[in-house]
Amino acid sequence: MDKEIIRAALKEAISQRHSTRKYSGEMVPDELVEEVLDAGRNAPSGMNAQNTRFFVITNAEKLAELKAVFTGIFANMQEREGMPPFLLQLVKTAKAGNLVDNTYGAPVLIVTANTKGAPNSIADCSCALENMMLAASAAGLGNCWINQCFTFRDAPPIRSFFEGLGLTENEELCGALALGYAESAGVAQSPPVTGNPVTYIK
């Protein structure tokens, strides 16, 4: 393929990518899931170790079980002054007896794990997740980075859940990605870049 076409397509995928927080629930075809996964598995890794493990959860019962586990964690958290508003809302939702849907209704959740304590584990998984987000954007799929799988990775209920899926004693969760079709049929625009300052040293 012509290099200029590739550059233009990549630029478009980057500029159009945004976090989708409302999904239609329509299942993503297996071939598209594999396409996204292939992008993640081809991401760079420290010393080319290729130690990132991908858990691809499409089973509705397992997704519901995981949401229930997170809901229990939030329900047991104490509300405190200075707590980020989004976290406070999750805690309030859970304490009210409502299920916390931290995947926003996405039918696919891809969770990455890597060697516990390895110096490149977070970087390797982050590269894989970014590759998958760009591939998903290029394929017309909504996607969103999910923080909680990393934030609460040491919580016994979370480890137990993923150990049941094959997480080994020497691995730890590093990040996750919700994947699916956006609820709205329209093309959402990415917010303008107003931060991320650049300092040139020439």
C-alpha cells in the first residue's frame, strides 16, 4: 500500500479516536475482535519479551460477574472528602444497591496482564492497549480505557476472578479496554487538544 495512504489512514484513526461510554450492546464480529487483538499482539515490548497476556471476555455471564465483583468493592469503600467525583458516584451507586457498570455496556472487555513486578509490564501493556484502540477506531468500533482493572488488581476478589480465567501467580493486571459499537450512529468528534504541552530542545 502507498505510504501516503497509510499515513493518512493512521492520522485519521488517531484524530477520530475518542472514549466511548455508551454502547449499543451489539456483539462485535469475531473477525473484528481478532483484528483488534492482532494490533495489540504486534505492539512493541521491552526486549521483545512479548509477555503480555490478553483476556478477551465476551461471555455475558462473566461480564456480569465481574461487574458484581467491582460493585462489591465500591460498596465497601468509604466516602471521603476530596474523592474524585467520578469515583464518588461509583461508590454512591454501589452503596445504593445498584450494579456498577464500569464497562459502559460494552459487549467485549479486553484485559491485559503481564509479569508481576517486571520493569516493562505497564509500558508493554499500554503500548498494546493503544494499538488496539487505534485499530478499533479504524474499524469503526467504540472503545474506552478502563482503569479499575489496574487500580484494584491486588484486591482479592479481582485476583480470584481472573485466576479463575487463567491469570497465573506470576502475573498481574495492567489495563483494560472496553470494545463495541457506539450507541449513537453518528460520528463523535474527539475533543480538541488543549493540554499536553511540548518543549522543543534543538
